[in-house]
Amino acid sequence: MRRGSGTNDDPYNRTSPSLDYSKRIFLIEYPFPIVEPATYSLVFLSEELMCVVGGMFYVACDTTFAQLLTHITLQIEALRLDVEAFVDHQSSDAEQMRKLILLEQRHRKLMRLCGTLRQMYNPVIGVLVLISSVNICFNIFEMSQVRIVLFEKTLQNYQ
């Protein structure tokens, strides 16, 4: 039966010319029928919201990682400049030893922070790479299926 033909043979009334209740973002089945515009709208909006929130979490994770790496890089650069300016001929040996100890403590804190950051983000980056790889595979598969369908339709039109 064609969509929008005006007959009521469809028990779910999916022949509405304005809404196709089978078109959704996620390819999942819900435990309730989607037969009314209000239900369809709520389902579709909740799926859109899930996509937006998921994207925001993805961006937030990447942005936080970039911010932390930038901060650590700048701290290491500041430490390098302090080490270069360390030699002060007018300070006593005790004062220079205190400055050297402070520089060494800063260096150790930065290295601990780098280790903690690596330990925290190794699994996250691994999962993100895995998800991106799976996403690329699904998209390539989907594109190949669309090309096959379009090719078949083109052949049918010429026969």
C-alpha cells in the first residue's frame, strides 16, 4: 500500500501523508506502539536529545584532555625557563640549594601529574578510537548498501 493513499487498512495508521512513524534516529524497537503524533514526537525528541548529549560528552572529554595537556605543557615550559634562569651569582649556596630543591619538587609534581593523566586517559582514548573505528565501518557499510540500492534502481529505470 502506498503511503498517504487515504485508506485505513494499516492498523497503526502509518499511512498518514504528513508523518511516517517508522522513521526514527535509532534502529530499535520500543515496547509500546508508536501510532500517535504525540508519542512519535516524544520518541523522536528523546532520541535527538540523546544524540546531542552524547556529542556534548564526547566534545567535553576531548576538550578537557586538550586543556590538561596544554596546561601541563605550559607548566613544563615555565619550569624550563626557571631552570635556565637558575644560576644567580649573587645568591648564597644555601639559597641556590633551596631554589634547586623547589625546581626539583615542581618537576616531580609535573611528572606525577603526567603519569596520572596518562593512566586516566589511556582507557578513554582506547575506547574512543574503538568507537570511532566501529562508526567508520558502519558508515562505509551503509554507504555501500545505499550505492547498491541506487545502482539497482538506476538499472530498473533503464530496462
